[in-house]
Amino acid sequence: MAAPTTHSIVIIGASFGGIPTAHGLLKDVLPAVAATTNTEYKVTMISSSEYFYWKVGAPRVIVNPASLPVEKALVPIPENFKVYGDKFEFVKATVTALDPSSKSVTTDTGASVHYDSLIIASGTSFSSPLWSVSAGSDKTKAALDDIHARLPEAKTVLVAGGGAAGVETAGELGQLYGGQKDITLLSGTKQLLNGLNNKAVGKDAEARLSKMKVTTVHDVRVETATTESNQTVLLLANGETKNVDIYIEATGDKPNSQFVPQEWLNERNYVKTDPGTLRLDVADVPGVYVFGSVGSYSNGSILDTKFALKPLLESIKLDLSGKEPGPRTKGIYKKVTSDMQFVPVGPTGGVGAVFGYKIPSFMVKMIKAKDFMIGQVPKLMDGTG
């Protein structure tokens, strides 16, 4: 019998997409495929940070670390994969280029990593390192240390961004400092949570923030932010200049796709993805998959990524085993298009929608507001949740 060949699977990204994918492959898909083929498989995960960041809880980590410490939200990755031995390798590096002709990715260390199958799960990142470890965990830790040192003594705080991150952060600020500090939230659009179809949810969020002594300003964005002495000078789109002690930027969510060939990207620089199979939607490029918020199919939510995991693994399994998809596996991922969002406004409640219907505050408290679901972190890290 011929010696088995080795098939290299490379995953770019180690967050809500990359980590569950690696566990799903190593626990279920690859053992099943290897049992029927003369092939051995190795999974290599490449990430700029060896830490996973539970960005779900970032608003509380940023504002109230006594309630949600950084150590609980920033968790080392490699130790959770030791159980797989030499079938898994973690590479701490930033991918700088991807060459489809040689099936290789190049990193900022100068190393070139070959792949037979490739999963792009590099996600998105905000402008500020407070929300992501895309630029490395050291920058995130430094940004958190800085704001934790300055926030207690600050008199003026401005949060830019009317999406969930901005609203949740403003809620944390209002709960801890409402009436003690001048707290402003710039929505940047006509109302809070403007991406939801159910506009009543955003109006409810604004009313709750108002009770917490948080001022919401609509249709105004920050153009530039510069540091002078111990303050941040903000030039606003309406021509005004505002000096604040603390500026929290919760905007600029963009795909981490700088390394991806341009012909693989859509007009917004998200990676072209078949919405049913999560394969790369580019002709004559087999064995490449796109998962999570970097993909053109995704709405960017963590729920969307969670729901799409099984369809992704099914597509990879079919391709590795050489089987043709049956009628039940064509277009197997059906994205939820109605509103699905839970937005805490402080630890005792919040706003949200499920399948488009507005839900009561106590449900948001039960699901997310109490502890930002920090108990889910161990399950995600060891592949049991």
C-alpha cells in the first residue's frame, strides 16, 4: 500500500470563524474523511495574535473592567489545540499576500505557507484597537490599559458610532458614570441601531440612554481626532470642534482582506462567497472557502457565523471526499435575513429583536446584558460550544 499523502489545510484568522472551524475539522470532518481515503490531514491556523478576544464583551471590558476583567475576555489560543498533537499548528503572523498559482500565503515574518485547502476567516476590525486584536494583542492591551487609567478621572467622554458597539458602550458609561460625567454618543446617522429594520428598537435604546444621562446626537460624524495634552480634539462633520477627555471610536468596521487577490473581492473589499456553500465565488479556484464577517455573504454578526459553521464543514467534507453534493446539500446555508440582535444598555436590560420582532428588556438581560455571555468563551475555545 502506498504511503499516505498529506493534505494541508490553512485557516487565516483565529476568532469567531477560525477557531470553531479548526475544531470542527479536527474533531469530526478530517477523521471521517481520513478513514475512507489514503490521506493524512494537517490544519495550520495563522493569526496576528495568539490571543482570542471576546469582543462581544468589549463594551464592559472597556468601561468597567472590575465587572468584566480583561483576563476573562482575552484568552490564549494554542493551548486549546494541544489535544490534536502534530495535526495542528498555530502560526503567529500577519498574512501579507496570497498566491493562488502556487497555493501559498506569505506572512510578515517572510515565511511562505503552502495550502491544499484554504479557509479565509480573517474577519473585520474597527479603527480602534479597543475592539480587535487584528493588529496584535499588545496594541489592544495597551489601549485598554490607557483608557482604564484615564476614564475614572475624565469629565467629558464621547463615543462615536450608533451601532451595537457604540450603544452598548454608552450604556456601560451611563450605568457607571451617568450624571457624574458629560457623556455624548454620536450616532452618525438618523437614529441609533439604524441597520435594523425595526426602527422602534433604536428609539427605545435612545430613551434608555437618556434616562442614564447620556446625550445622543444624530447625523454628526467625527472627521478627525488629534491628541493635545491630555485631551482629544475632535473635528466634527458639521464644522464644530469638540475637546474631550476620553474619545471612544466604535466605527470603521472594515474587512481584513488586504492580502486577498483583488479579483476575489467585491466592490466593498469583502471576499466573494457563494452564499449557500461558503466556497469562494470565483471561477476555477477550487478548495478555497470563506467564513465569517470577511465574506460577502455575511451580515457581520456572530450569530450569522455560528449558524453557518455546519454548512461550511459540510462543503469542505464533500470536497475532500470527492463526493458530489446531493439535493439536500445544494445551497445548504440559509441566512436569517430578519433582525436578530441583542443590545444591552447597561447590566440590567437593553433592547433587541428576534426574527424582526422587538423583544422586552428582561430577555436582553437574561441573554446578554448580565455578563455579556462571558461563560461561552471556554466552550468556544475548546470546541464544545
